[in-house]
Amino acid sequence: MYIIKRYANNPILGPREAVSWESHGAFNGCPVMHKGSVQMLYRALGAPENIDHPSNEMSVIGITTENATGLFSNRHPFITPEKDWEKYGCEDPRVTFFEGQYVTFYTALGGYPYNASNIKIGMALSTDLNTISEKRLITPFNAKAMALFPERIGKKITAILTVHTDEPPAHIALVRCDSLDELSKIEFWEEWYAHLPNHILNPLRNEHDHIEVGAPPIKTEAGWLIIYSYIQNYYGGGKRVFGIEALLLDLRDPGTIIGRTKGPILVPETSYEQYGAVPNIVFPTGALLEGNRLDIYYGAADTVCAKASLHLPDLLDAMIPSRRSTFGVRVRNNPIITPNADHQWESKATFNAGAIDIDGTVHILYRALSQDNVSTIGHATSRNGTTITKRFSEPVYVPRADFELKHGAGNSGCEDPRVTRIGDKLYITYTAFDGVHPWHAAISSISVKDFLACKFDKWTMPQLVTPEPIKDKDLCLMPSKIDGKYMLIHRTDNSGSICADTVETLDFSKNRLERCIELLAPREGMWDTVKVGVAGPPILTSKGWLLIYHGVSHTGSYRLGAALLDAKDPTVVLSRTVDAIFEPLEQYELTGEVGHVVFSCGMVVRKDVLLMYYGAADRVIGVAKFSLKKLLGYLSPTSCKCD
């Protein structure tokens, strides 16, 4: 598991309207160290220059130096169109310091309109990043995004490139040679191309997807790290999603893939990634490693340069199958609660449990489903948190208000309870549904004393929290006030996002929630692409508020992730896991009323152990154990602080 953090001062470089050669864009930057400072080569898009094709925006490759603020200054053109094979533009540089000189591969545009026959790879050599000593056309065929390994492998110069980028299917492939001179010889490439299948690395998950080399390879203790572009649905079959992913290649045999990310590390989420010359693009073109911090440089919306950082050991652990550990450990006696055929009210399903620890006893409040699809709330207790000590024979909370009493033939009742204690009161929040009208978020309360005395008739009459036309779910109440106000976290169906609001009082008889401050949104193309929702109430830790949430994939699978919220202002998200921390694997999680579901409504902490209670396949209840220290370590690695 790992997180990625965008640089606080993104974008780090952008177009300058008054400077003609980069007035339309400054993006796809590739950094390299030079005399102790970071130099960045980047694609600069300027106004049209060609008389014969006045609509053609001209690209050149600029160079700039990182300053003390982490931004870049002293910008000027570095590689400009001079040869016939590049006369219509030089794009997307990848620079590597290799055997005493800087080797830059770039996309050379030799004709207009652009097509596969005139888009090839060029190479520029420099010893000082000030002057170009030599330029060469490299590939005789269509190719892009070539990058050099920073050292010889088995005495061979090795590079990685994308072949047939503009005449699909595109392939990422390796090329090896004895000298850089060979790379500009047609006969060398003819021999190489004749055996193309032997050189291909294939990370594709779907034939409709597209790939392209990103950053020059980074050497790590575990293998060669390749950051690359993965575009879902590029050739049809759905919405295009530009993402950044990673491969790990064997150090001695880079033709062998030994690890990879499960999916995107980064997808377009911020305004500078979603809006620009070409919207919704993140495109990796460079990376730097400083200690355990990996900085990924990328172009955003084909307009600006940005960077994001992650903790390299965490990334490698997630990529290498032998190093992946089961983060959430299921207890041996799972599932701990199953339907009871002797109780009609919970005979069909028992799932989606909230939990609260009171004086050393865990109280589990769970959704119970009858054969006629009415949801009530059952109650069980556990002293050790994993074995049921007592289970009540009757529901402790039942539908009472008109908005949750059955009016149709489908589901109805009180669903997915979450429990919060504030002072001497317990608050239960849940989804209320009458089977006909939109479902709503509701709230009720009871004194801790009455609850422990089993005086369940003392629950207050429930109130709706949001306006009646709004479909609202996944409501929870923060366990302490924020700046003197109550904070509620929920999700409206029109957004699909987790959002929050603060109120002076929990009496909603006159006023309901009117705003929704977004905390977490679905991430296009990732495991939580469709919608997200809070699990149990967040837990206050030394690092901030720990929020567990569920996410739904495009296949309908429910998984769980984690985020860290600021302790003082929980609307500020400090970090969020890239991958899920828990997913359906066991048969009881894969098969049930709704398959492939793990769905939590509550958790408790005992010392360093986080006990998470979850519904499995909308039928039974399980428990998973997490190390709180380990989870917080992933969410707040010191090497990833880019702000």
C-alpha cells in the first residue's frame, strides 16, 4: 500500500503568453541533475511558425533550472527544429546523463499534417546542457518516447521506446547496442525490427488500452523502475482515462517484468490536470530519486508541468508479488455473524455493521434483512472484539417513521448503521428507505445509560438530515465537535463523492443540511471509479483523522481504502491510499446477496489493533485486523512530504 502526493506548488511550470515560443504550453518535463541542481527539459508549444501550414503550432524543447522555491526559472530554447526530419517540431524530451554526456531522445516531427510516416525519434547530445554537439535521426519507422538506461547492462547500452505509437497497436520495447552510433544506422534498426516480438514488454490489461514510455528508467535495489503512461479505452470501448503506472524490470535482464502496479498511480483529478489545451491528461515524462522519495514529473492537460511524490519502499512492496503483504488480516472465525433462520427479521442477511467500544465491550449494531426485505438493526456484543459474546434475539432498532416504513414491494427500513458516542449519548446514523421514495440519511440518539440497560424504546424519533428530494447515504457523525460544531460526513448520489457539513445542533426538525464540502471524489479508471462512501466514523490519531471508506469499481466490486484528514480541519485531506487496503477474496465475500463486496460501517481500536467490522457479499459479517501504526505509516511517510 502506498500514497502519492502532488507538489503543493503545482503546476511547477506553465506557458508564458508574452513569449512566442512557449505561449501555448510548457509541459511534459524531464528533469536531470547538473552541477548539483535540477535542470528540466520540457516541451514548449508556441504560436504557428510555418508559412505553408499556418495552423501548425510549433513545439521546441526548452530548458529551465529549479530555483530555491521548487519552481523553475531561467527558461530558454534548447532543442529547436533545424533538420528536415524535425522541421515541424521537437516534442517530449527524455534526457539521461550517460558516460560523460547528456543524451536526449525526443519526438521529431518531419511532416504536416502529422501521421505515422513523419513522426519518429531524434537524438541530441550535449556535454554541458548549454549547447548541442550533435543531432541524429534515430528510428526509420514510427516511434516515440525513447529513454536511455543510465548505465550499461551486461556491457550493452540499453534503451526503452514506444514503437508504432501512431499506427496501433503500440508496443513498449527494449533496444540494446554497443554504441550510440548504432542507433542512427538503418541496417541496425532493420535487423532489430525483424525480431520485434523478442524485444516487446507487454503490460497491457486490455486490447483497447494504449501504452507509452514515460520517464527514463530509475535504478532501485529491487530492479529497474519504469514509470509509463497507461491509457484505458484508448481504442474504444469506454471513456479514455489517462493514468500513470509503473513496471519493475530485472536488473540484469530488463526484458523480464518482475513487478507492476495494480492500476493507475495517478489519474486526472485537479483543475490543472482536467482543464487545458487537451483536458483530462496526466502524462509522465521524468522522475528523480532522492533517498526514498521518488518524484514523478508529468505533463498536465498538455499545458503545464507538475510533479508528485511517493515513498519508494512502499511502492516497491506494492509492485512485487513476493513483497505484498496481506494488510488486513481476517480473523479465523469469520464470518462472526450469519443469518439466523429462527429469527424471521434476520433470516435472509446480517451485514454492514457499525461498532462502538463501551467500557471494554464492543457493541456491534448490524443491518438485518428479513425474507420480505425489511431492514432492521440487530445487536451483538463481544469482549475480545472478534468472538460474539451475546446476540440479541430481537432487533434493537426498527422502522418507525413514515419515510422508512414499507410502501412498496422492494427493500425498505433502516440500513447500514453507524454509531458515534459524544458525551453520554449514542447517535445512530443510517439510510432510511420506504421502498418507493428516494432513500435518505437519518439520525436518532439514545443515552449510553439507557442503551446499556437495553431500554431500546428510548431511541429518539429519527429525523432526516438532508432535503427530501436528495438521495443521501453513508451518513456518519464525527465523534467530537470541530470548532464547536458537529460535523456530519455523507454522500449524495448526485455527486458520488464523500462530503461534509457542520451544524450548530443535531435537531433537524427545522433546518437540514444545505451544503456538501467535498472530501473525497471517485477517481476515474481506478478501483474507486464509480462512487465512494465513508465506512465508520473517523478515528482521531496522532497523525490526524483516519477515515476508512468504500469505493466501487466499474465492475461493481466494493473495496475499502483509507485517507488521513487534518486533525483541526477534517475537510483537508492529507493523504489517500492509491490501492485498496481490503478487497473481497474469500468465498463468503465473493458470493452472497450481492457478490464481490466488503462494506464497513464501523471499527474500534484496541492498543495498536484496528478491528474493522464489515459486511461480506451483503449477507454475513466479518472482522479484519489492521495495525494502526502500520496504516498510519503508509498514510504519512516522511519522505513524501512535498509541501
